[in-house]
Amino acid sequence: MHMVAQVENAIVAAIKAAATGFSGLSQAGIESYGGQLDDETFEWVRTLPAIWVVFAGVPGKPARHGTARDKWLFPATFTVFCGQRNLADNKRLRQGDAKNPGVYALLQLVREALLGQDLGLPIEAFEPGPVRVTTSVVVNRDGVMVYASDWSTRWVETVEKAPAAPEGWLDRIGLQYFLKPGDAVADAADEITTRSLP
């Protein structure tokens, strides 16, 4: 499994573990992001509260790691969306009430699950990034708010070397140039390598 998928799955598992016993948030509401916020019918609102995780990309350019030519340090950012709805008022939507956690409590839950953790993977411990409101709307009289928090890490990837050429593979071609007809002595010669040699 690709490292991006491993990290994303580990983030989901860590948040689920941290949410055990967390009132008002079901385990099913914590999952990989599947484009919920792109649904213009707002069907996803019925699933709130929810936490969704997605790989947001590579910020900047990967860098060589050490002196090896086959090792690269890959930076990666993952975004965790925290969403909640509340019929009562905007303050309870953010801060929660006796029945439901507010969106701030969901953000805190994510921080507790990820801050400074490597989740048992060969990655650098997560560092927090920007937190921003992505959605603040009213849907069927429910106030809906979604925050996105970014989490950064890095890991080393080793580029696999190309397999050795099979037996009988043509490595080189030798060319000789005869400029005078009937002359048995080559006037020039070239050697062409058909693949990189070690």
C-alpha cells in the first residue's frame, strides 16, 4: 500500500481511537473524505457531526535525502474536516451543548489524536498547520459549520532501481565507418550504449 494511503488510514484510526466514549460522535462519522462537501444537495448534512480526512498534497518540492541518489524526503499535508450542525443557534454550533459536541470540540479531538504523533509509521511526527472555516451555511433551518485543519509530516521514500537487463540483452552497438570503397581499415568508429551501465 502506498505511504499516502497508509498515513490517511492511520489518521482515521487514530481519531476513531481518540473518539471512543466521545459523546455525540459516531465511529461511522469518522472516515476518509469522499467529496461530501461537493454535494450541492447537502445530503451530507444529515451525517453530522463528522470528521473527514484527505491527502491535500505535497507542499513544495521533495528533496534528496542524505547523499544517496535513490532516497527522497517527501513532505505531505493532510486536511481534516470537522463538521457539525445545530438547530438552536450559531454559538452552540461552535461551542456545543449538553447533547452535542461543538465544532471546536471536534477540532480539539483531532489535535489530541495527531499532535506530535507518528502513528507507528516511518514518518515525522505531525505538526499542525492552518485552521480555517470552509463552510458556514443554513440548510433546512440547521446551522452548518465545517472547519478544515491541516497537518504536515514528511517521510523518506527509496526509489527502486531498474531491474538488471535479462541475459542476452543488447548493451552496446559498435559502428565502424569506411569512407573509401574497398578499404578494410575503418576511418572512424562509434560505440552506442543502449542502456545505463552501473
